[in-house]
Amino acid sequence: MWKHFSRSDLAHTPAAVRTMALAALAASFFLSLLCGLFYNAWTYEADRILREEGTWQARLILTGGSQEETLETLEQFAQVDTAAINEALSGPEAWVVDLTFRDKTAAYDTLARIRDRLGLDEDQTQTHDTLLSRYLVTDPRDPDPPLLLPFLLGVLGALVLALVLLLRNAFEITMQARLHRLGILASVGATPRQLRLCLLQEAAAVSLLPLAAGTLLGFAACFGVLAAVNRAAADLPGRQPAVFTLHPAVVAGALLTALITVLLSAWLPARRLCRIPPLEAMRGYIQQSAGGKGNRSLTTRLLARCFGIRGELAGTALQAQKKSLRIANVSLLLSFLGFTAMLCFFTLSGISTDMTYFARYQDAWDVMATLPDTRLSDVPLTGELAALPGVEDCLVYEKQQAAALLPAEAQSDALQALGGLGALAGEEATAIQDGWLVEAPLVILDDAGFLRFCEEAGIAPSLDGALLLNRVWDSLHSNFRDRQYLPFVQPGTAALTLADGDGTALGELPLLGLTDTPPNLREEYDSYTLVLFWPQSLWERWTQEHSLPAPAQAPEVLVRLLGREGISQAECEALQEKTAALLEGAGYACTVENRLTERADNDRMIRGAEAILGAFCLLLAAIGLANVFLNTLGFVEQRRREFARYLSLGMTPRELRSLFWMEGAVLALRPLAITLPLTAGMLALMLRASYLDPALFLAEAPVLPVVLFALLILVSIALAYALGARRVLSADLSEILKDDSLL
């Protein structure tokens, strides 16, 4: 009997069937799309780590014992999957064993037991924290574990919850449309359990096919998104294309989640509706509490003040729909707030990056080559590099690190007037007896380049001394964005005593002079350091007579090439290829980059990040807008009864239509009204923290995309309410007045 009733009920309520089917289709589509995108992003990141850093999960550094016995001991641990010697990292003094585990969650515990069993020190074991964190496995002793993946899982869970609530609201709308029939069944003896099972079987019959179709369409859309990302990022250097993959567990999980969502979405409103008294159900709607004046919302009071009784009615209707429109309000607010905040952040970040890097160094380099594990004396190619076609200027240099002893009286008068180095540098300054121990970055230039730098600084060219960058940042009277500098040392300083990090003197370095302008290099120098520029020949003589501390990192040589003014990207790339060919042909391992391509790649990556985050905001807005459409088109019968009452009180169809526009305007403008002040406040804080001129931001403010996003919300909600008004007002409301349920 119940099957025949359900079949008849669905045949006589095509609007409810369409609403449930569309809701199931939309929910399963978005759910499978989100699951597919998240899974493919996770697999892409995991594959990148495995490709670049290796498949090992833990590593042992051993210095003695039998290799075979050690490997046998390791294989006795139940959680150890593989134990293999890393030949590339092993040497005569130590050998390295790479481990993988069957259960990644037991990696840290198993490694601790291995360390105790083999008697290893803490520094003889390593864990692949980056790889393990992608499987939600973190070091229990780490006070700051990686939280990006848990955060993304939380975002995914919030979106899934929003889809569940969206589907629940859709089923509640359709079931409320059938209250009258449910009331009749209850009045003739149908039990609440029978009514719930009837509604559940109807929901399952209507939703199964849309669920399957929506899941397939969602994964197909995921494939299309990945293909679009691959096309957009095809030119990025070093990027591997994303390969669409699906694990059976992901498909099964998406389908199962969608099915459970449908059943829960049908069960919850069915359970509530079956508790309604039969007589009230036969009226065809749930009687809402009128409430007193004190219960009116702020929106209702504002509308009443602006539009009188029509505003009061529109505000009351919105207040009655507050629960069913909760997803729309939250989703639209978060999507618009996230979209505007994201665009403002990227705009400010782009302005800051341009000021501190691209615009700042656009005249400092066109092509840059880095030669790792190489010293300046090992590169006799300065002439060949300078002779490359298109090269206007060539400078080859090396960087080292030392310290300098600076007596208190050797500080400039201006610096001493402010209280000395300690007043400006604070904790960064290291005080010693009668002075300061100051970090001294060393920049060793090729001799020809150093002589040119002497001429530019107005100092007699010579290779018998170094030049000191005589400036220190006055942090008391300027900010990092617009720095003001003071002389660091007394004029006429002719020598400087170098020291190691402990303050032990190493020797005296003669100075040719002082300059307040560094050479034109792509280098950033710390604010409270004594930067020294050496000629290569002096560096070789001085280091033979004095011993410098061992460098903290491997030496590297940098080659800076400048082309003609206004050089094009094609010319930069051609010069980059010629430089790489020359260095690689001479047997050097090198990394060569050019300024214009690096900027283009940076802009492309920023646009890609904006596109991904913008798509997420659009998806969030789509969930909210879907809730609006379901709400306006699902409560047609209830709104017809409501408007029939207003018609009986003398309101005209034009006035009735204005109620829809008021409701839609409030729903559309609310996220804008909340977002814009919040964004303005966040923007003011970011401008203050970054010391940027607001005029710079206003010149590049993302007004157009924000306006387009706002128009998307406004037009979509206007369309939803226009369709709702058309369906409600197209019926003969006077006929509804004859219904006894209105009495």
C-alpha cells in the first residue's frame, strides 16, 4: 500500500520531486568535486615530496658495526617495512640506512625503540617530517606541528556540512509542501513510524539516480579543473603536470557520504514533521508564532522605519525564514569576505614585492648565475662572460661572513648622539669590553669590478684595501619601508679589526675609504652590520696571512650580468642561455635565471593562487545561492497563502511584488554591508603594519573583481526572488482565500 501511495504522491507533486532531485544532484556534484580536488591536490603534493626528497621515512647515520647484522636487527621490528643502505650518502666514515614503515602512524615510536635498541644518539636519526605530515603523522615532541593539512581537512568538513544542511533544507521544504496529505494519513490511523518510512523511501527513490549522476559529473568537473590548471601552468619552470587520479575509496566515500546525507536530510525533517498534530498538518502549513514587538529583529525595525507596513511584513517574513536561510547568509558572507580579503592581501603583497624586489633591483641585474661549491679563484671566466653579446656590465663575486671589533669611540658622532649602536639595534647588538662586536658580511669582487666600484664611489682605485659601507639604519626616526641612514663609523677610519664570532681578533684590514652606497648588486644587507667589499687579490693575500673561521655554509660564486636598458624578455632569455652554455661548457654546475622571466613566473603563480582561492569563494557562494533558490522556489505554496492574506487586507499586486524585492535586497546587501567595513578595517591594519602609502593601494585596488563578485550575488538573488515572485503571484490568490485552512 505504501509503495502505491508513494508512487501516487510523487506523481501528484512534480515540483517537490524536481526540488529533491536537483538538491541531490547539486549536493553530490559539489561533494564529489571537493573530494576529487582535495584528493588530487594531496596526491600531487605527496608525489612532489617523494620525487624531490625521496621515499625514505626515517634515516639512521651509523659509524660502526656490521651492516648485515644491523639490517637484520632492523627487519625484526614489526613496523619496519624496508631497510636499505643509501649508497649516495654513505661514506668511509659513516653509512646511512633509509627506513620505511608499514604503519606510518607508528614511525616516531618505532624509531625511538630502534634508537634504544642500537644505542644511537638523537643526532644519528632523522625523520622525513614533511612526508609524514602529509599523512597526518607528526612528531609528538614537536611544539609547532604542521597544521596546513588539518586546516584544509577542516575546511573540507565545513563545506561538506554546508552541503548536508543545504540538502536538509531542500527536503524540509518539499516535505512541508506535503503537510496536508500527511495530516490526512495521520488522521486515518497512520503511525509516525509509517509516515517516516514513507518519506524515506520517497527520498531514496527520487535521489538515487541524481546522486549517481552528480557524483560522475563532479569527478568529471575535477578532471576538467586539473586540465585547466595544467594548461595555465604549463610554462612554469620545474613544475610537473598534475595527473588525475581517483582511489576507489574516494569514490565510495563520496557516494556513501552523499547517500547518508540524503537519508539524514530526509529523516530529520520527517521526524519533526511527524510530530505535528494531524489537525495542524491538515491546514497545510506550520503555524508560526507571531511574537511580540520586543522579538522583532533589527532588520525588521529598520525596514519598518524606512518602508512602513510593507517593510514590517518583509522583515517578519525574513525573520520567519531565518533558519532556512542560515546557510545562504553564512556562505554568502564568508565567500564575499574571503574574496575581498584575498584580493586586498595579494594586491598589498604585490605592491610590497615590487617595491622591495622587482622595482628595487630592476637596474641591478638582468641575468644571474649561481655556482655552488665554488670559490672566486676557481672561476677565471670574467672576461669571457663580459664579452658575451648583449652584456653591458659583468660582475663576479663571492660572499663570506666574519665579525668586526668596533670601539665605542669609533662610532660616528651622529650614532653616539642617539645612544650608540645598542640604542638602534637593541638585542641584535653584541656588547664587548669598550665597544661592540658587529657582524661583517664580506663581499669579494673580481679585481676589475672592484676598481670600477672604487671609481663609482669617488675613491682612488687600488687593490690594497677594502671599502666599508658606512651606514646604519636609524630605526628610531624611520621605518623599514622608508629607511633613513646615519654614518656608522668616524670619517677617516683607515682600518678595521676583523674577528670571529666569539670576538677573538683575526687581523687588521686596511680600508681605502668609506662609502654610503653599495655596488649595484641584487643583495640585501642587514641593517646593523659593517659590510666590507674586497678585491679578489687582497682577499687571497689576506686569507693566506690570517685564518678566518670555517664558513657556516658551502661557498658559492655569483655572476651578475646587465644588458642594455629596456632589455626585452626574449633578450634576457637568450643571454641566460648563452651564459649557461658558457659555464656548463667550462665544467661548472650552475643555476642561471633572468629577471624578466622570474617576474613573469611570479605573476603567473600569484594569478594561479588568486584563481584557486577565487574558485573556492565562488564555490562557497554557489552553495549559498543554491540555498536561496531552493528557499524561494520551494516555499511557493506557503508564500501563496501568506500573500492571499495580504491581498484580503487590501494590498495591491504591485505592493505584494515589492515585498519580494525588499527581502531579496536585504539578503543580497547584508553580506556586502558586513564585509566592506570589515575589509576596510583589515586593510587599514595591513597598511599600518606594512607602512605603505594608502595612495599606492588605491591606485591598484581590485575594484573591478570585487564589483563583479558583488554583482554576481545581487543578480543571482534578484533572479531567485523574481522567479519566486512570478510563481507565487501567477496563481489566482483569490481562490486560495476560499481555503478553510486560512481561517
